[in-house]
Amino acid sequence: MDPIFVAYGTVVVLVIALASGVPVAIAMGGVGIGGMLLAAGPALTFGQLRTLPFAVVNNYDFAVLPMFVLMGVLAEVSGITGQVFYAADLWLRRLRGGLYQAVVVGSAIFAAISGSTIVNAVVFTRIAYPEMLKYGYSRSLSIGCIAATGSFAAMIPPSITMVIYAIMTDQSVGQLLIAGIIPGILTAIIYLVGVYFLVRWKPRLAPPITEPVNWGQRWRAAGQVWPVVILILFVMGGIYSGLFPPSAAGTAGAFGAFCIAMWKKKGLRKWLSPALQDAASISCVIFIILIGGLLLSRMLVVTGVIDLIVAHVTAVASTPLRFMILASILYLVLGCFIDTTSMMVVTLPFLFPVVVALDIDPIWFGIVLVKLIEISVITPPVGVNLFAVLGAAGRKTDFKDLVVGVIPFIGFEIIVLAILITFPDLSTWLPQRMFAR
């Protein structure tokens, strides 16, 4: 049987399987195995099955993924998220729209120890949304702000999304994590500026808060978040300076989060076992999806379909800029219908070879891809952050409010995306100056 025919047939089967609700890991792995059996025979197929899953889970460099997951889970358990928001609230609440600004700042800080967009969004829905409603803030813009700022965790390191990209494309995890710092800060600044002008344009979105706050309260609240700042500087500073590799940085970060949780919770009590179970469950799901995606990728390489795709795409998008615009349109459309991890794992085997063929910097492409992932998690109708905050908000809001509220933030994200595509140095400047490659 013609290998190319097999490859195209299996891609059609994959699309049908995903549309039918088959779990993405099973769909990709099954299609990859079936395609290799038909095109290359059982010897190569079973050889890949014996070696590939073990190679993924046994790679020491990939230990960073479960460690960053554990770091985020422990940080949530410790309760420091509420303290971060409380401190930001006290410092910013007297500004017009200060609670929106506090959510932006608090989410950006928590993203630096979380790594999960869903966790970020759910946590701030629980602690910030009731406060925003209490002071008469717009219901739709409040929940939209929380859903959108939750996406910061995809860009601001430690980012699980970047680790997955690094695994699938064989790039430096450390360089990718460091590359997200400037784009992450830029995104937060665009949000702050955008919200400022939005509430100036429509003052009813944010009634002024007149409750007095003295400087003593502000400084006491700021003093409660010093462990978070130290943890962030220790982990990211260690990676940038070359003090330790990303895998060790993940371990150091998880240990630091564990110590903070021990301090805040006054001992182990009943919180440690559920936290470890949650971290293990999340990590296992991610690795299973990765193994399925890599099996699919091997099938596409073996059958030769990758070469055809590269030839066709480079003919249409003959320059890096054209390709980046084409890829952006593709991901923006897919993000309306497919969850982010599945979208990235399914598409990278097709698109990354084109990135290599066009000599596009893989770090720059990775940052642009992560920005597109950020947009997709808040894009109706399937944006995962939308459903996460909707579930956490309960009966306090509905989907219509959420969609209306998130639209301005999608606009802010498009502005950041255009800046990152236009100025690649924003993504590559810091990684190029790392001490450890």
C-alpha cells in the first residue's frame, strides 16, 4: 500500500476520531500505530512502541514538567495566591478600576509559580470575583478579566505549555522559559494600560472605591508576599545564570513551594497527600498525550507525508513572515474548537518541519505559538479558561456575560501578538544572553 495514501487516510481517521469525542491521546496514538503498521510493517511499529514511550518518560530533562506541576499545586494549597491578590488590591484599589488592575498584577505574579492557565483562572475566580461584585464592578468585564489574565500562565515561566513545546520540538527548555519573560511582562502592561483607558471611557464599569486604606496596611500586606518573590527569583534566576538546569530548577521550585506550604499550613496535616495526587494525575495525563502525539509524528515522518507538507506550505508561505501570519490564522481558528494541548500536539508534527525549512528561529516561533495558545484559551466557544471560570463562578454569572467581558482582552492579546511577530528580538534577546545554553 502506498505510504502517502496511508498517511492521508490516517489523518482523515484522526480528524473523525477527534470530532467523535475520542480522547486525544488515544486518537493520536492509535492513528500513529495503525499508519505505521500499514505503511512500514510490524517490525518498525513495534520497535517504536518499545522505545518511544520509555524514551519520553525516562528523559531527565523532562522531569521539569511534573516538578513545575507540583510547584503550582503546592503554591495553590499554601494559600499564597489570596495574599498576592490582597496585597495588589490594597495598593491599587484607590485607582479607577483598581480591582481589575489588582487581578492583572496578581495573576501575573501567581503565573510565575503556577504554570497552568486553568488553575490561575479558577483560583482568581474564587478570591477576586466576589470582591469585584461587592464593589459594583461590571459582572461581565470582571469575569472576562479573570479568564483572560489566567492565560498569563501559558507565557510567564514556569510554563507547562512551553515545556510541552520544547519536548515535541527538541528545543532548550531553559531558553524557552527565559524567552517568555519579556512577552509575559509586555502582555501584563498592555492589559493594565488597556483596562485603564477602558474604565476611563466607560466609568460605570468600575465605580470608585472610597474605603480608606492606610500605608501600614499596604506594607504589611506586601510583607506577606516576600516568599513568592524569593521563590520566583530563585527559580528563574537559577535558570538564567546557569546555576542549575531547568529540571533542577523545577525541583528547587517544588521544594520551595513545599516549604512555603508547610509554613503557611503549620505542618503537613491533610493537605500533602491530595496535592501529590493532583500533581501526579495532571502530569500523567500530559505525558500520555505527548506519547500519543509523538507516535503520530513518527508515522508522518516514516510515511513521507512531512516532506510533502513542507513543500506545499513553503510554496504558499515562501517567507517567514507569511508563514507566521498563516500559522497565526490557523491557530486562531482552531482555538475556537479544540483545547490547547491537543491543538499543539496535533499540529506541531506538521508545522515545525516547515519552521525548520524556512529557517525560522524556533524560540521565536515557540513564543508566538504560546501567545496564540493564550488567545485560544479565552476564545469562544471552546476556550478552556472560559469554562473553568464559569464553573468556579457558579450561578453568579452566565456564558453570555463571560463572552461579552472577554472580548476587550482578546483585542489586547491581538495587539501583543502583532508586536511579537513584528519584533522577534523581544522573544530572543534574553535567551541569547543566557550563561547556560
